[in-house]
Amino acid sequence: MSNLRAFAMPKWGIEMTEGVVAEWKVREGAPFRKGDLLALIETAKITNEVEAEADGQFARLIAQEGETYAVGDLIAVLAGPEDKPADSEVESFIAGYKPGAAKPAAAPAPAVVEAAPRVAVAQDALISPAARAFAEANGVDVSGIAGSGPGGRITFQDVQQASLPPVAVGGLAVDITPVGAALGELFASPLAKRLAVQHGVDLSGVSGTGPKGRICKADVLALVKAPAPEPAVSFAPPAAGAAEVVRMSPMRKAIARALSHSKATIPHFYLRSKVRIDAILGLRAQAKAATGEAPSINDYIVRACALALARHPDVNVQVHGEEIHRFASADIAVAVATDKGLITPIVRGADRLSVAAVSREVKALAEKARAGRLQAEEFQGGSFSVSNLGMYGIDQFDAIINPPQGAILAVGAGVREPVEIGNALAFATIVKLSLSCDHRAIDGAVGADFMRTLKGLIEEPALLTG
């Protein structure tokens, strides 16, 4: 007998309810070693690699690539590396599988039922091991069961079906005899009479075409009025460029749920400001000339936000129901676009990092995000978010708050504009900022004071490197 084991949809994190089998890395029946990569499973935010916990093989791959399965669902059956399980054995295992993660709904206390007496199944009975165990445990007499397996072998399903109570058919008896005494005198088949009653056909003047002139089914149906034909529905061929239907990935569904909830339930208000970034551009040029590389504009803005949050803790918050959680550390989520959707890895303690350290952390997190290798703690939580579309040439936009955070800063592109400096007209590189605030936790004056501090830090970047 093979040592079959369940390979169920795993659970990563308390919020995970389902996953997608992105790819099987081992084919059915192929042996694998402990530590080998078995499958790639997508969750709402990342793609997880599932490794083998022991040597073995897949006796059956149940889940289809690209399909979604609930946590605890059976997605494959494992066997030992030397096992050769029969199909019937695998089928019996699948039929008897019960998800360990399933939580039964609350129900009234069941009536006390006496345990079924154990029965002994004859040793020479042609029955599968799983069916034998089920029959003995549930008191099922297999002597009268006709096996549906190979050679009449009794399978698990046969015993399980035999253990079910007989279905009682309720309701009143239905009289299907024809109505009307006149029909009894006609030379017609019983079926013809029933059809005549159903369709309201008068058989008194009908000449039968059956033996000896008996009225048959065909004679009645010939008199039944055919239903009016439905108008033909013409299907025009799809126009050029017709829509392609694409199923949402787990990440896209998670984004849709979170942002729909945010926009529908959080009272957003927006504070917009313009800042000059020429001083930052000068620092970047100096760093580039000295080391060959320099932090991005966004790295400086993340650092500036971190210092501004340290000075304005009323903006560095999360909202949980009727509670506001204020944080001492500025944990800033930075929006990163991936091929599966938007994800916001978090720079922890950004107020304690230099601009160069922020730059290294953002690059490392962005690479892991695009490769789908972020850990849950690297993108869950955070006290503030920064979303920058300036590299796409977007002048300004308003971002949706990433709950439970209290605010998010949207950053546009740097644009050369004429400005007044010292009673003289000059050109400067201007970036438009928009702060989206949760009005449940942040008032307009609080947000405005934060934006004033942020503007000062960006326009005097020496404060960021101190």
C-alpha cells in the first residue's frame, strides 16, 4: 500500500484566503528530492516558491495552472519516491480528503446518534484497503455490494454510497390517466390519449394510422400546433479590436478590494503645493561626478517625508476603526509598479537613514517586488506612502490612501517654469505635490503644516544630508 499524503493550498499570512497555482515545477510521477522546487503559488501580493519537505513524487496533480483555489483545498497528492500507487488508490484518497482548514458554520447541537457497530470484512473479500477501513469503522455490510472497480473490486465510493440512508420520496401520488370519459371509448394508445389531454386535441374525428386504425402518438403530434418560431438571432462577427477578457490576478483583485474600500469609506481631502528641486538636482550632479551614481529625486523626497513625519507625528498615523495609531518611526511605503500590479514595499525607519541608505533600500525592495520575492513583513503595515509618476511625464495627480495609513503623497514630474526669485524673473524646476489625507484622523491645518515643512526640506536639501 502506498504512503499517500495531501498537498493542500498553503496559507501565508492571516489575510490569505486563496491562491493561484502559477506553475508546477515537477511533473506528475517524476521523483524529487527534499528541498527541490515543487510549485509557484501566487497570493494577493507575491509569488511564493514551495519546496519539498521530503523525498517523494506527485501521484496526482489536481490543480490546473492559472486557476484559483481556497486555502486548504487539495491541489495534489504526494507519494513516496518508490511508491507505485494504483489509480483506484489515489481516487479513494482524493474522495476521502477533508480540508484541515475548513471551519464548519455554527449549527444547532445534533441529536445523539448511537455509534455504528464495527463489522469485520472477510479477509478474502475483493475490496480496496480504504473501502475496508471505512466499512469496518462505519458498520457497513459489504456482502451485498456490487463492486464498480476493476474485476468487481469494491471501491471506497461503493462503500460510502452504501452507507448513506435510503432517500425517502415524499408527496402525494400523481394521477397521469387521461381526463374525460369519451377518451376511454376511442381506439387509441394510452400515450396518444395522454398527449391529447396535455395538448387539448380532440380525437373524436381522427383516423388512426396505427394497426387496425389505432390512433398512435404520431397522429396526435401531427395535430399539435407547432409553437411560433422565435425570431432568428443574428450574431455579428466581432469587430476589429474587440475586447479581450482577462481574469484578474490575485494581486489585481487585492488592489481592487483595498482601493475600492478606501475610496468608498475614507473621507479624502487633498492639499497641493509646488516645490523647487534645483538644489536637489545640484546635489545629484555633484554625487554623480564624485562616485558615478547618485540617489534619485524620489529618494530625496522619501527622506524629506521621513523627517517631516518625525516633526509632525499627527500625520504619521494609521486609522483602525475608532482608534488612531501614532508611530514614532517613519515607515514609508514606496509605490512600485510590477507586471502584475502595484505593490508598496516599506522602507522601515526612513527617518534614521541617510539619503544614500534610503536609495539602496528602495532599489533592493523594488527588485524583490518585481521578481515577486517580497516577504509579507516587507509590504504590510507602514505609516505613510509615496507614489511618484513623474518619470512617466505626469505633471500632477491625486493618489488614493493606502489603508490603514492616514495619508499618501503623490509626486509629479519636474517641469521648468518661470518663477519670481528676489524680485527678478528666473526659471526653476518645479515639482507639484499632492497630499491625500484621511479627514477622520488628519485635519486640514495639520496636513498643511506638514506640507510647509516638507517644502522647506526639499528646497533646502542640505537639511536632508545632515
